[in-house]
Amino acid sequence: MSTALQPAGPRPDMASAFFEQAPTATQRIKGAIAGRFTFGELHADASRAIPLVPRDFPHVPGLRSFHTAAGEPAPLERGGDDLLVGTVRMGFGHHRIAYSVYTWALATGRTPWLHDLLDIDSPEAATIAGIDAFYSRWSRRAADVGGAIEWAWGKAMQQGDMDSLRFSCRLAERVAPLMRHLPKDLPVISTYPLCGQIAVACGFERVVNLVVDNYPQHFLLVPGALNLVQSPGNHTKLLQLGMPPESVASAGAWVSHGIASNAIADSAARIARHDRGAPLRLLVPVGGAGAQRVFINALLGELAPLLRDGRVHLMLNAGDHDHMAAAFHARLGELKLEHRKITSYGELNTFCAAHPLEGHEPGPAPVTLFHFERHFEAFSATDLLIRICDVMATKPSELAFFPVPKLHIRRVGDHEAASALRSMELGDGTPECRSVDDAARTLRLMLDDTGLLSRMNEDIALHSRSKLYDGSRVAIERALSDGPHWQKLGRRVAPTRGPIQR
């Protein structure tokens, strides 16, 4: 038998140690087979640390991000309220959640440092990029083909069990050089579980993991970290999965500072717009995987009469996906709908400044198509456009938790259904509209004088007063606070500090 298929070595993995649940012989073999095909020649090496150097981050004054250093870098200049925001350029959701953290940190006088796993030029980052490419490719196929492929992919997205967590923790040990060079007393807020798992494997003293959606899975957790969730229901479910009480808490939604701090005023402005009969500004953002092309193109056909009549203005964000922008451009041409195209961050900021909720309507074209070259511009454009839209039509991703009236359209992965349900129960979003007809019919309910849109905005204002959308602020405060729970969490993964299994 190949050594890659041998039973586990001299110490437990982080997941098994934390949950005090050893894998069976079958689970060990399954994990070894999966690792053999994913890890390749990548081995855990406790002596390897990639030197990192910070650079100023474009478009966000005060933020610096880490990159591979050419030589040995100078020591990191730090203050008392510094924190490391760990993320990965995998889709848009994880970077959007990181954006929520560092905008809150900057607004409250803290110093955030951004660490994107894929910004570090290395074999470790290349392995992670390969996993992302696989996920994005199959997300697009499932959304466009539908049927059995969509069903199978949806079910696969709900299989984040203990085996998945063990595999992710083994991967974290192999890619730990991506973070090992940084000082271990720097508090870490992870917006992708692998980032937090790497931080724990490296021995960082305080790690906070922001659980990304509302469907409870082991895969989304970081053993040895404080795992924060966005709803009381998910908190309860994770306790039922066996999470120690000191390792999980409910914090609120991961929403950027500009949106969260203005939610009450923006809700009042949206109600006033509806009352005076202003055109409904509909924002449709594409997800980071670049899926939903078929659904959105079909929806454009249903929206065409409303767009021609001036009842709706569509803001369509294709992100950084060339194939989506080309498909939307062609579809708008087929429908003979005039549209304006915005492709730079400067144009985006000018557009948003010119069309606040209380200001002039975009026009004369009924559609504004956004398409960007860079990842940051692609996802952050949606955060900026939320402030000037009346309704956002989105799959129930991380955006399902944002304080804006939401028309939830067809999900990509069955795990997203739980996020739509949470939003519907809060009153700030619709049930998931699985068909184009259902989505168009629900949008007309928002347009007409049914009270639906006003009630959504009133609920958003109510929840905003209770600080429901301030979860990222809470995460920062928890990461920077002292307490015995940090040592207690560390002791649960202490057995993993032995000789590394290769």
C-alpha cells in the first residue's frame, strides 16, 4: 500500500482533537485518498515560513495587504488595536465579509491588515487556487444546465461534515507557510474557514472565525477559534453539532460600515421614493463564481416592459466576469434596451454620488451595466450600489443578510436556502423565487401599492436599531478583548502540536 494511504500518524488533526472524535479506519482511508489527489507534492513543513511584506491597498486609505517579500522584510510596525483580516479571493463572498470587517475597523480607529491567501505567490496558494477553479466551474455548470447536475451540486454543498473539516484542517497544515511569518499575538478575524484553520495551526493566540452562511456544517468551523454566527438559530444548531459553548456565539450580520451605519436613513429614503412613485431602482449583482447567466438573461426578458415604461431602472453588476458582461450586452441588444456601461472605479463613484436615493434618477438609458477588470472593484461595487438602490435581486448568498429589501432569486447550492429563510423571517427579504415567473411576479408586488416594500424597510430600520447588522463591529471587539476563553480554546487543540503527519 502507498504511504499516502496509511493510517494517520502520531498525533490527531485539529478537528478530531477539538471535537474529541477520532476518525474511523474508513474515514482515515477516505481522507488519505482525497488528500492524495488534492495535495500532490505539498507536505506539511513546520520549518517553512514565507516572508511577507505589507503594501498600501488601492481604493481603501489606511488598509495595507500582505504580499510575498523579495527578501527578509523589516519587522511589522504595529499599534495597540491592530488586527489581521484573513480572506481568500474565492468568489465574492469571503472578500465582501473581509470588506465589512476592515471598513468597521477603519471607522472605529483600528488598524486592519489584510491577508488574502491567493496574494502570496507560492505553491501553497496555487493549490488553493485550483480548488477555487473547480468550485467556480461546477457552480456555473449547475446554474446553467439545471436538472440532475444542479440537484447533485446542491446536495454536494450540504456535505460539509466532520470528514470535510478534517480534510480542510489537513490542508491548513500544508499551506500554513502562507501565514507563519506573521507575529502570533496579532488578533486574527477569518472570513474563510481555511484562513482561521491556518492561523490556529500556526499558533496564533486569538482567532475569530466569521461563519459565512446560515446552514450549519462542520466544514465552516475553525477548531480552536471563537466561531461567530449571524443568527440565533445557527448558534443553536452548531451547539447541537457538538461545538463547545465557549467556541461559538451569535454576533449579527457581516455588513460593511457604510451600509450598516446608514440603514435607518436609507430605509426612510426608500419609503419616501416609493410613496412619491419614483422608478424602482433594481440592483442585480452576479456572484463571484459567475453563475446564473441563464436565469438573469431570462429575467431581463420579463423586466423589459417595465424598463421601457420607466417603472424600473436596472443596475446590473457583471463583476469581473467577461463572459457574463458579454452575455448581458448581447441580451440587452436582443431586447432593444438602451444601456450605459461603467467599467472603472472612478466612474462608479461618480455614478453613485450623482444618484443618491434622494437625488436624480439615472438615465436616460433604463439599464446601467457594470463590468470591472479587478476583483476588488467587482465585489465592492455592489456594496456601493446598495446605498442607492431600492431593491436588490440576489441569490441567497452572504448578501441575504444585508439591510436592503431583497428579491431572492434561484440559489446556487442548497446550503444557501437557509440564508433566504433567515432573511424572510426577519422581513427584509422575499422567499426564494426558484423560477423567473415567480421572481417577476414578486417584483411587481414590490412595485405596486401592496405595502410589501414599505414593510421591508420598516423591518430593516427596526433591526438596525437593535444593532443586528453590526456583526463585524462585534467581531472586532471580541477579537481585541481579553478573557480566559482564549486559553481554553487553545488547550482543546494542544494535542495537535506534536510531530506533523506528512
